[in-house]
Amino acid sequence: MSAAGARAHYGGGVERSLETQVNQAVEAWMRWLPRWQPATHRGRVAVCRRCLGSPVLAAAGLGADVPHGVQHGMSTRIKTIIDHAVADYTARNLPMLQSELDEQAERNRARSYRPAEDLPPEFEGLPLDPDPDPEAPFLFTIAGLAAESAAAMPALPPLSAEAKAALRQEVALADEYANLVGREVCALLEHHREEIHAAVGRFVEPQIDAMLADLARALDTPFDPDGHGFAP
Ligand SMILES: [Zn+2]
């Protein structure tokens, strides 16, 4: 199906509700933002694949100069909207992919340990464990426990070549639809750029300025405890 065909499938009603969903996601992010605080622990080494180069964040005006936690709270909320739209489209139009997903979901429910589910948006999609510290190795990791629990499940029955081809075709349609919805959502998000920018100016920038001022003081202190300078 073409992008235009996919568009015809969701029609005016769902388009309006996409707009409502984006408005609500931005509102939820705005309500959360005043509680955001700069991370005081050692920064992560790994980059976040959801946020790095995200067109959603570009549309929102949350560039690389904005702390990752602030970006992540937005990108995750918006991703949820896209995921739901694609899930709805799949349920209505892509029966093979849907039954594959149902089977997967069934297996997931049977799994005993699912630490990555039901997290608040600020934590969803992030690595489950802190970066490994070579001086203090972990006895176990949450990701490791989850992988063990997943490995204990029996393998899915193999698909025939025809079924595989049909499934691939449906996956491509789902991808196409996800891109379509993603572009739509980005266009909607652009209407919120100013309020998002204002919120960052109000709640994020002062905290970063304060942190930098603290850092500058901490660096000055060892050499200049009384403010006299250290010239002889
Ligand atoms: Zn992120």
C-alpha cells in the first residue's frame, strides 16, 4: 500500500485524535519538567539510540544543547503515540503481523521477569543497569536476569517461505505507516516549539547555570580558599 493509501486508512477522526494526543503528551512533559534535576552521578558513556538524531526532538526544538533526561522525557512520550497508532493500524489491516505479535505477547506474559515494562516515561527505553565499573563488578545485572528469563522460553515454530515473505510485506507496510504517522506527529509538534523552548528556559537553564557556577566555585576553591588569589 502507498503512503496515500495508508493515510486513507486512518481518516479524519484519527488524525484529530493524533493532534489531541500530541497536545496531551506535551502537556504531560510540561507538568513533569519542573521536577527534572541534573544528574549528579557519573554520566553515561553509551548514547541513547532513541534520542540521538531523533526527528521528533528536532521538531520539538530540543537540540543537543538540552540535557538528555529532558529530551528522553519528550521522545518517549511521543514514541508511545506513534507505537499506539501503528499497533492500531496493524490490528485492523495486517493480520499476519498481528498474529505474530500476539504470539510474542503471549510468550512475554509467560516470562517470569520483565523489568523493562511499566516504567515511567523518563526511564523507559534506557539501559536497565548502570555503566559497569571495572573496579566494582556487578554480581548480576537486571538485563542479564531478563535475558535468562527470555531464554527459558521455547523457540517459536518455523514459518514457511511464503509465510515469511507475506510477513515481511506486512512489516514493510507497518514501517511505512510508522513513518507516515511520525512525520504527521513531527508537524504537530512544531506548533509547540515556542512553549517547549520557554519551559526549558524557565526550568532547565537556571539549574544548568547553577550547576556550572557550583563547578566553577569547586575548581577555584583549592587554589584560592580566601579569595586572595595565589600570587606570591
Ligand atoms: Zn533518550
